[in-house]
Amino acid sequence: MSLRKNENIKSVEHKLLTADQISEILNVPKSWIYERTRQGQGAIPFIRLGSYVRFNQEEVINFFKNKKDGVS
């Protein structure tokens, strides 16, 4: 059984968040989120879609849970 294309897109939409949305979840400024996307290997997990940046909520939460040295 295959999903229609629109159903696949809706499924992905629920998983990928904007910088505004993830900053609200983490209760930090949006600028702080963007700074963390430019930290090379220490950057928070993100997906670049052309000029857009999106975040998977579960991956971001797990990233900070697994950080041992705290967050700066």
C-alpha cells in the first residue's frame, strides 16, 4: 500500500520545524538558534532546504540531552 504524495508531504511537515518554532519550544531567542547552526560539528541538527533551515524536534531535543558539557 503506497501513500499519496500529499500524505507524505503532510507527514514531513509535522516533523520539520522553523527556527521560530524550535526557539519557542526551547524558550530561547531565534538568533540563538541561528548561531547554533553555524558552529560546525557542534551545531544543533538542522536541515537546509535551499535558503531555508528546518529542524526535527526530536533530534534537537536529543542533541541537548546528550550534551555533557552544557550549552553556551
